[in-house]
Amino acid sequence: MSKTAYNPFMTAQKQFDKAADLLELNEATRDLLRNPMREFHFTIPVHMDDGTRKVFIAYRIQHNDARGPAKGGIRFHPQETVDTVKALAMWMTWKTSVVDIPLGGGKGGVICDPHHLSAFEQEQICRGWIRQIVKNIGPFSDIPAPDVMTNPQHMLWMLDEYETITGGKYPGAITGKPIGMGGSQGRTEATGYGTIITVREVLKELNIKPDNTTASFQGFGNVSRYAIELYHKMGGKTLCVSSWDNNDNKSYSFHKKEGVNLEELVEITDAFGGIDKDKAKDLGYDVLHGEAWLEQNVDILIPAALENQITVDNASKISKQVRIIAEGANGPTTPDADIIINSKNIFIVPDFLANAGGVVCSYFEQVQNNMNYYWEKDEVLAKLDVKMTTAFTAVSDFSHQNNLKMRDAAYVISVNRVAQACHNRGWV
Ligand code: NAD
């Protein structure tokens, strides 16, 4: 499959079909779960700083809410498509299900590039997004959160608009808010930490000590940085990270054979996770081509940037040394690349399990909002560890018992839970 032909929604449907076959789901259940329950397409007019008006295209997709309110992030991206949002919404349904929290799956997006928008223009997009969808979201129906290129400030503007329109205080209507404004301790770390908690469990299974391992990461944003932080705390060494360079319009990989220094790299990274390549060179990093992160002789690969990154075109370049791929990003591996990776006997922690820490902590945030009582960071992270470890163990045990790959095992568990909920409600 070439990159141009890639459609993430087709990937998501293909993965679902495989699980549906394994579960022998009936036709009605397949028809329901292969597609979103609701799709909202809308426009957001914005007064630009230069006096012109610009109209942005936006989406909210609610894939399934049989197990609880729809839940999922809002992404700002210039290449956003409705099919990407539909795929991400479906993956959210499986994600909330695999970690067994009482939520469904949704996702939102705006086609825009925040690199070229002032703070005021971004605020108008956030407020405009809420105005268009306010009747169809809320703490008991659909709860948005941040995703690629959206952050706690965006969430607070959205919540403020929601509360202004509805005339009440509903902090649980949106998660990923700043600390002190209804946000949860640990939310910033949660996705990356959750990914590494699953890696820790794989290493236990494979009988490998973390401090004897090396890793390479794609992306240097929210997920990747905190994954690196916890991985280093466990004793691991990161040899390479990659990031997107918005000036050159391509990605680069940054390699240091004695190991990447997280703090020094953070200092030369912009607000969107782009590492300054000239400053990196000055700090002694080798600046390599964008896909070099994937070709490293390391034990662990963590794609944590975007979907469609490990494809049939590059999967064969993965080193023989690699034992584990933990998918921090959503949908980073195409189904045909999966086949190549499986033939190399690499242990894959599938995306909707590996990156579920974010939604688990978002759920904790909502619980705290509803109680109006906030937990300390240690308490949040301890609860996160329990949820992630329990989910990982359930999937791993199921995969061994049924001779399934981790991705298939995770799919069977989560699709089955959602299908049962739809069935119990009398929908199918
Ligand atoms: P982010 O915007 O904070 O960071 C993205 C990073 O990826 C940046 O460093 C950017 O430079 C880099 N990048 C973008 N395109 C790239 C490319 N082609 N090659 C190399 N690097 C590239 O985003 P994030 O929140 O860290 O999310 C990353 C992935 O994880 C996405 O797939 C997202 O959907 C998924 N995810 C995020 C969360 C969360 O809580 N943030 C939760 C679950 C899943």
C-alpha cells in the first residue's frame, strides 16, 4: 500500500472486520459498528487578525456510545480529513472498551494549521467549534479532549464557551483542562507514561531488564516526551527521536549514540514539538533523514507522531534487534506492514491499548470534576498504572490462551464488550 492510497478509516474497518469474523458477529452488529452512529460536519467563520474572514471546516464524529458518553480528542491539522476523524473515533470506542471504562468513542477535528494562526484566531476556532456542536456534546453525551496540536488552553476556551452558552458550570464537559481549572494532575504525562507501563509489562514477559534496553521514538510531542521521561526513569536509553520541521516541510531524526538528553532537547523544541535542527547539531546530535528513527539498532520502537508511518514501504527496514513496538500514536502501522512486523516476531502493543493512558486519565479528570474533589498526582498515576497493567495483562493472557497476536486479542476483547452493550440495549 503506498502512502497516497492510504485511508485510515479503511484501515480501521479492515481491523474491525477481522475481529468481527473472529467473534462471528451478526450482520446488524457489523453494520452498526463498522460506521459511526453520528457525524457532524460544520464550518467555523473566523475574523482574521489582518481584517479578512476565513472559514474553517470542522467535524465531530460519535462512533459509538453504548457503553457510555462518546469520548475523544479534537485535532487541529492542515491535512485533517473526515475519514481520519472517523477512524480515530472508531479507535476511541475500542480504546475505552479495552481499558474497561464507562465511555464510548468519538473524535473531532478542524482543518487548520495552528503554526500560522495567532492565539486570538485559535481562540475563535475553539469557541466557534463549540457554538456549532453545543447541542450535541456535554458531560452526559460526548466529552472532547486535546489531541494533535491542541492543548489545555484550547480546552479551557472551549469549556468557557460551553458554560457561557449553557449557563452553568460543567467542568466534566471537556477534559485535558489546565490544572487549577478542573484539569487532573498527571493528565499531561498520562498517555506517554501509559505507553511505557505497557512496555514495562512486555519486558517482564520477555524476561528483559529495562536498563539493558535502547529505544527510538517517532515524534517529540506530548506522548513521546513523557514516554521518554518514564522510560529513562526505568533505566532505558533513547538513541533517536524524530520530529516535524515546519520550515522545511519534512521530518528529521536526531541521533546521539551515548543517548538522547530529554531536558536539553525540550529546550530547543517549539510549542508544536518541532526540534531546531541547527541547535541540535550544536549539541552534538546527528541530524538524519525523517525515517531514520525506524531503522535504528534498538530494542524498542515507539511511533508517537501520526497515523500511517510504518508501511509496507519501510517495515522491512526495521532492525533485527527490535523486540517491541509500542504504538503511542493512533494507527501508525498499516495492516500490510503489520504482516511484515509479525513475520519478524516483534511484540506489538497495539495503539488503542498502548496509548489508552490519556483517556484513562481523562476519565479520572471527569470523575474528579463530578465529585469536585481533586486527587494528588501520585494517586492519579498509581490508579493509571493499575488500569493500564490490568488491561495489558487481560489482552496478553487472552492472546496466549487463544493463540492470537496482541492486536487481534485486543480487538476481540474490546469489540466483544461493545457488541454486547449494543445487544443488551436491544440495538442489534
Ligand atoms: P503533539 O502534537 O504533541 O506531537 C506530535 C509530534 O509528532 C511533534 O513532535 C511533531 O513534530 C511530530 N511529527 C508530526 N509529524 C511527524 C512526522 N511525519 N515525522 C516525525 N514526527 C512528526 O501530539 P501528541 O499529543 O503527542 O500525539 C501524537 C500521537 O499520539 C497522535 O497519533 C495522537 O492521536 C496520539 N495520541 C495522543 C494522546 C494524547 O493524550 N496526547 C492520546 C492518545 C493518542
